[in-house]
Amino acid sequence: QVQLVESGGGLVQAGGSLRLSCTASRHSFRYAMGWFRLAPGKDREFVGHISWSGDSTYYADSVKGRFTISRDNAKNTVFLQMNSLKPEDTAVYYCAATPRTATQEWYEYDFWGQGTQVTVSS
């Protein structure tokens, strides 16, 4: 069992930046990690993922070039750096872990955090 705790959300103006963190409870952090978001009235949206080693990342077109995922396995933590934020980035952001290969499919992730709210004002 892996418990994930997100932090770093908040209110920011358009064009601003935020960095989300996701810390896992499990010491052996050999999980691929994904970030997803859920906005009111919309379906859950894939944001990006990172391999367990950190040498491979992939992003949704909507965030490519603006968001960056990284990880520090020594601290069991994954980061989502969000730059040039837009009002349409407003959502609850979730990190998720899978022992399998990183994927865009939410149902492939076994463990989820509680989510952190990101609000971007225009």
C-alpha cells in the first residue's frame, strides 16, 4: 500500500507559477507516477507522467512546454512545476502511482493522492 500526499496548490494569477509536490509513504519508491486534473463539469484529464527512474517524461499537449515533472526518489517525492498558468488550468490536481509502466490511462494507477486545488485567476 502506498499513501500519496499532494501539496503546493493555491491561487495564482494568469501567467504565474506553482510547484506541486507529491510525497509517497513507501520507502521503496519504485513506482511510475502520473499527474491528472479534474475541473468542474469536465472529465478527468491526464497531465503528464514520469518513469520510476525519472529518465522519461510525457505530457499532454495542453501543458507541454509549460509544465515539468521531476522526482527525487531519495525523498519519495514527485514534483509538478507549472509555469505560464492559464485560467483553464484551474482544477484539482492529483498524483497517482503505478508499479507498471507509466501511462496516460488513469485506471492503470493503483494509488491516488487526495488532490490539491489550483485556481488561476484571469
